[in-house]
Amino acid sequence: MSGITIVMLVIYAVVFGGGSIYFVNKSLSKKGQTEAAGLEDNQTEGFGSRMGFILSTIGMAVGVGAMWRFPMMCAKWGGGAFVLAFILICVFIVIPAGWAEISYGRHFRKGTVGCGTDAAGLPGKILGWAMSLVSLGVWSYYPAIMALVILYFFKSFKGLDYAANAEAVFETTNDSRIVIYLLVLAVLLLAAVVGVRGIQNGIEKVCKWMIPSLFVILVILVVRVCMIPGIAEGIEYYVKPDWAQLLNPEMWAQAAGMALFAVGLGPGCLLVYGRFVDKNQDITMDFITVNVVQLFICLLSGFVIIPAVVAFGLDPLMGKGIMFVALPKVFASMPGGAFFMILFFIALFFAGISSSFNQVEIATAGFMDKEGFGMTRKKATIVCFILAAIIAFPCVTNDSFFALFDNLIGNIGYTATAFFLALILAWKVGAKKVREEWYLPSSEIKWGPAVDYLYKYGVVIALGYFTVTSILTLF
């Protein structure tokens, strides 16, 4: 491996591995803030602990898409250069925007529609519905990938003999659309059952063991993959920076979309979780923790996938086929490959289903708000389940529709909602008010007025640019 590759590996290990440990410990070590201090007037439930909030937010952020989309984008757009762009966007755009969105939900203690109405009247209400519908869209089409994960999980128990004809097997599996759709319905139903139990008794309880388990499995897989002969070439392909890509506007737009998607910024994910956070909890430190940990998990996923695929001479940019065609070939060639393949699909399932649980909470929020339809949690979950099941059908049966829907929701939906929310909070409510009254009182670090200017101008302008760029991809 080249010197620059080794340097990048050290940086990844120290900054993101060490950073994850440091920030998690920092967030959990604050006296008096480990357990929620109690619910407020219009709050009916909340997180039971800081760890519950952090792990639930990570569970919402780290889905199947992050585990295979991030590594492929990293490989396609310059390796370490893409990671650098991703980090800069997280620090200067995602973090200040995330602080504002979480504190927005905590301040009003409502869902997307209720918060929007209180903050900006009718325009805010329209944005609130758009945010809920984007989350409903994510919950609708992601199970199409989850269904394939479940199918291949059970295939792996029969051994990896199918790996020699993985392409043909994948095409045959894709032909089983009805079976896949039934699995999609099962995934949607499972998410709905957990979601209807609410935050503390449902999502938080599941994520408390699921996310640490995901992390442990990924570490085991990384160690095993690093033992593959010739893996150094694959690692170099994955992490070596192509600095020329830093001058490519499209790469920055892709990195921005990935950064927003990776932490759930835009369609109300952070807002809805913020409504359940205790007023004394330091959300600035907690959100930094979420950012560092989710990026480390993304990087670990990349080390499982990209270097191994490259080491075996396969195409690392083959889309979702990388999980169901390339990786079976890789694992089939190593001792105990079936076991490690099963572990990989368990990790994918944990990532995907934890994200689905959280999307239910966000999608139903607008329906439960009194400014929306004022539904009970159970009724809102049933309505969203029916809508998701209807939307999921064309996503399963038509690959072109799936690709279009993925772009509309995962790219345009996230950037547009993040932009308009930043516009309302920075200009209508006021960036200074958001900082001084909403999140600064509970923050250990007293962030100064520079954050206001960064949010009001830098974040809003950047998100506006990324929104326009993402819309232009349709033409």
C-alpha cells in the first residue's frame, strides 16, 4: 500500500474509531443528564436515557442504503477525497442544521406538521406534511432491498454453492416479485408493530441491543476480510484519495446528499426525535456523537465490501448487485464463508430494520399532530402501513420506478426539505433565537454568534445549491 493510503487508514482509525469512543463516553458522562428528567405538558412519552436517544438516532440514520451506498460512492468519487468532502459537509452544514432541527422539535414538542404550523403558519404546515410524506416514501421503498436481504440470508444457510452462478440466481430471485412483495409486507408489518409501541417501549428498547450488535458484527467481518490474500490492493482502491475530485461540483452534491441521508436531516427525522428529548440534555454534544459514530459505521461497511470485491477482480460499482452477486462470490472463496455471509446479512438486516422502525415514527408524526389529522398512534400507524404497502408494490415490480423513486425521495426529498426548513428557522424564526433560546441553554460549550452566520448564510445557500443540483438530475 502507498504511504497516503496508510496515512488515511491511521486517520480513519484514530479520528472515527477513537472519536466514536470519546464522544459516546462524553455524552454519557454528564451528571444529571443520563436519565430523562420527566415529560413536559404536551409530551406523552420520551426517551428513557441519553444512550437510548443516541442509539435510536444512529439506528434511524444507518440503514441498508448507508451500508452499501456510502462505500460505492466513496469508491466512485475519489476515495479519501469523498470522505473529506463528506466530513466538511457534516461539520459545516449538517451539524449546525441538525442542532437547529433537533431543538426545533424539542421547543414545540410536536410532530412535523405541528412544529411547522407553530413556527411559520401555512408555509410551515405544508413543509411539515412534505417532511412526513418523504419519510413515508423512505419507509415504502426500502423494504424492497430488505426483502432481498432476507431471501439471501436463508439462502446462505444452504451453503454458497449458488455463488458460481450468482448473476443468474440474482436474476431468478428478481423474477420472484410476488414473493419479494410478501416479504416487503412482512417487513412493513414488523416495523409497524414496533412503531405502534412508541419511542421508549418500542424503538429505544430494540435499538439499545441492535445497534451495538451491528457494530460488533461489522468489526468481526472487517477482521476476516483483512485476512484475504491481496486485500491491500482493494484497501488502496477504497481509501486512496483522488484529489482532483475535490474540484468536481457533482461529487460535492453527491457527498451532500449522502451526508443528509446518513443522519436523517431534512424530512423530520431529527425534529421528531427532538420532541422526545429532555430540555436539559446537551443535544449539541449528542448530535456530534451521532455524526461521528454513523460515519465510522459507514466506513466499516466499506471495508467489508469494497476491498474484498476489488481483491477478487469484481466491479465495486455494480449497484445493489454488489451485495447479492459480488459478495457471495467473495465469501464462497474463503474458509467458513457461509458463516460470514450469514453474519453480513444479519448486519444488513439490523441496519435496515432499525431504520424502518424509526421511519414509522417520523411518517406517523404528521398524522398524529392535532394540526394534521389528530389521529391516535395506532390509527396513524395503520394508515401509514396501508399507504406504504400501496407505494411499495410498484417499487418491487418495476426497477425503473424504484430508481426514480429513490432519486425523488433519497436525493431531492432530503435536500429540498432540509433547505426549506433551514430557510424558516434561520430567517423566519431567526438563527440567533434558535441558538440562544433553543439549544444553547443546555449546551456545555457556549457556541458563539459565528454559528448564526454559518447557519443563516452558509447552510442555507449550500442547501439551496444542492437542492437545485439534485432537481436538475431529473432532466
